[in-house]
Amino acid sequence: MTFTVDRYLADLKERYGGVDAMLLWPTFPQLGLDDRNQFDMCRAMKGGVPGLKVLISEFHDRGVKVLLPYNPWDQGTRE
């Protein structure tokens, strides 16, 4: 399975007229359900951090800004 940026953006364009920014939220809704922190969840995404960088680059190449949330309160497992 791979990320399908073009297909996703085409669908958003058809339904909503397109987007210029999107939120990638790898911690929702599972943060706090186990001992992983927000950085573990980014590493657990398809392709890990290198895959996340590629995904973000693909959005940037198409003129879409990417927002990644930072959860400063996520200190329950470890620093």
C-alpha cells in the first residue's frame, strides 16, 4: 500500500474545489491508548519518518502546505 496523493487531491478538488493546506494527524485518535508517544506514532506511519518526508514533499510539489500537530502535553510515556 502506498500513499495516493494525486488521487486524494483529485477527490478533494472534485468534492470541495481543492485545498491549499492539510493537517496530517498521526496521533488521533490513539494517543494515550498504549505506551507510544507522538513521535513513535510518526515512526509507525507507512514508511516511517523517511516515508513521511516523501509524503510531505509530494504535497508540497503540488502546492499544498502540510500541518503536523505537536502535542507538548504528551509526556506520559517518556521524554
